[in-house]
Amino acid sequence: MEVYIPSFRYEESDLERGYTVFKIEVLMNGRKHFVEKRYSEFHALHKKLKKCIKTPEIPSKHVRNWVPKVLEQRRQGLETYLQAVILENEELPKLFLDFLNVRHLPSLPKAESCGSFDETESEESSKLSHQPVLLFLRDPYVLPAASDFPNVVIEGVLHGIFYPHLQPRFSANVGRNDRFFR
């Protein structure tokens, strides 16, 4: 898993004063997705992670001014923080994976001990589930078809590949139409 924070943006709000949102890029198993988080969400994650794994230092909660240079330093610090959590821990806790919206990993022993990032989430909804998209009850290319009519194309290909020495040989003196009148 690779994690980067390529950018941030300032978000205006009518209900509260403005805040900065950090765009997190998560690359896992050749797939990339993005998650946006505020610093307060990083800080909440850090407090929970400290209880169950070794964590690096997180950038300071208090920033004196909101100039781009200072915010860039915070972005770099948060990126380093996420990368260090990944590098320093063989198994990543479920709450860390939830924070990054990574859902398709097997259950990890440390994940159980750390709990969920969303404390209100029920035990049932936090379990990973897999529903098959397509299910074959038998191998359609090897076993005979369920209908009375054989699939001559598949049978011919399989027969030709696996039993080429058993190919039927037609006599040179048998006419074409003789096959149809037997």
C-alpha cells in the first residue's frame, strides 16, 4: 500500500470558520482512490492508534498562520505520518484502513484489538462480506452440457487438443453424402 497527500484546499463554511481539507491518494493492488480529510480527523485517528500500535509523531495541532508555506509543511508532515504508520507496522489496524477507505483486506488480528474508526458502527456492518458475481456449479467447458444436445464445438476442440490421435479418419472412397444416409 502506498499513501500520498498530493494537495490540499481551503474550504469555506457558513456554519463555522473555514478549514483545510487534505486530499489523500491511496494506491493498493494497482488501484488508486482518493479520500479527503481534515486535520481534526488525522488527530482523532492518531489518538486512537496510539492505544494499540506504535505511532510516529503527528504534526502540531496548532498552526499560527494559514499561509500556503505553513500548510504545505503540514501536508508534508501528514504524508510522512501516514507513510510511517504503514512502514512501522506489519499489520495495519482496521481503524487505519477505515480512515483510508480501504475495505477489501482480510481480517487482521491487530484490527480486532483496535476496534473501528467509527465507534457507532455496529459489529455486523464492520465485517467484510463477499458476494460472488458469477457462480458455476460445474465447469462448463469440461463437463457435459445439461441439455440433450452436446456442444460439438467444445467437444471437438477438447477432443482435438487432448486426443489428437483418436481423430476419425474418413475413407477416400466414401462420398460426402454417404455420411447423411447411414
